[in-house]
Amino acid sequence: MFAHRPLTADDDVKITAHFLKQMKAKGFDGAAVIEALRNPYKVTEVRRYPGQVRFCGGGLAVVVRPEDGVFHLITVYLDGVVTALRPDQMNDRAALNSRRLTGR
């Protein structure tokens, strides 16, 4: 299934503005992002956003929306690092019920 396979040299990649903003703000290297997509140790569906897939590798989690042979890069963050809620998440039911606050 396309959604769960790693990135190959034949695939196209589209970068969203949000992804680029997150990558720059967090100081992530583009080569590390590509490495996570090509050689993930874990690939999971993003339950909250159907159609999105999380590729984890090299300490990064890269969220993509695969579509028609194109990996649309949605966001990127450190894998396995639990962060505090952002101000825009304070009224978000899913965020409030996340392991950040519940310890799950």
C-alpha cells in the first residue's frame, strides 16, 4: 500500500508552508527528513487525521499525506518527545486528552 511504504527515488515530494515553517523553526536538516522517509523504523497512521501517515526515523517524526505517488509533507517534530500544549491547543479536546496531560 502506498500510504505505508517508504519514500523512493521515483516519488515526488510536495512541501507545505506549515512543514517548511516547522522545519526552519526547529532547525531540522532536510537530509534528516529524507532519511526518516526512506528508512523509517516505524510507520503509523495518524488516527486524528485520516489519510495522513507518520514516518519515524533518525529521531524525527515526519507526517505526510500520500496521494497519487506524491508525498505531501505536512509537519515534522522530534519523535518520542512529549511537549507542552501550545496556546492554540488549550481548547482542543484531542490535545487535552493526550498523553501530555494524562500520562498515558
